[in-house]
Amino acid sequence: MLSNNTHRTIIMIMIVAPLLLTACQKQHDAHQVEHPATITKIEGSDLSRVALTDKAIERLGIKTTSIQEADVSSVQTTATDLVAAQTASTATTMVVATGVTNSRKVIPYAALLYDPYGKTWVYTSPEPGVFVRQQINVDFIEGDQVFLTEGPSIDSLVVEVGVAELYGAEFEIGH
């Protein structure tokens, strides 16, 4: 037979051991690292969704703005508007004014991204904390504004601060 002290010891071990094991498990969970970015391939394309934690957005200083619309008169000096006239003494450039007004999507220059192949992109934000790269066609750049012929719809959110960081996260540069 076992003595009362032995019984008490066994009972104490049976009570304390599970508590110690549970404490070890919780401590292990506390050391798991939350990944600041989750990259998910978009089916049927070469693109990915970049989902950032709130802390990652804060650390990267990500800022978004909405795409605006602006009327662009034909007086703009775009490639389609210019005509070079040669005279015997000098070469002059004239702007052809047709009186036509066109609407263009406008983004900040800081939102513009060139990939290694020269293609132009922006990062859209279809939902909070999620960013998707979308190809655009640039008509012309004036100051810090980029006028587009193709791109996301008016009022779509595009990233204007943190673009390079999102590109690095999407392609896991530096990981």
C-alpha cells in the first residue's frame, strides 16, 4: 500500500502537470510570428493580391487616393496634337487646336510604377488592407499628375505612398 504522502504527491502531479503543459503551449503560441504580408496568386493571371496587416500598413506609411477625372483640351501638347513644320530658315513646332475636349483619368505621379520591362502599373485597393497591381496606359504627364487613357475606374483607390514597398512585398524581394 501507498502512504498518504505518496497519494498526495501523485494527486498533486496529476493536477499540476496538465497546468504546466498548458502553460508551455500558450507560451509557444505567443512566440508565433504574424506575417505582415500575405501574397495570394489571382487565378488566371500573373498577378497577386497583397494583403497587409494594419501594423504593416502603418509601418510602410501606405496612403491611397482616388482616381480623378479631368477634361483635357486639344491644346495639350501630346504626341497626337503636335505637327512639325519646316521652313527654309528655321524649324518650328505648332500645336494643332481642334477644339475637342477629352476626359482623362488622373492619378498622382507618385502612384505610377514602371516594371523592369517598361510597363506602367498602379496598385489599387479593392478593399481595406488589400492591394492589387493593375496595368495602365499613360497618355501624358504634367507636373505631378499622370493622365491615363486606360486604367482603373474613376474613384477607384490607388496607392500613392508605399508603391515600391508593395512591389517588393508582391515579388517577395528581400525575404
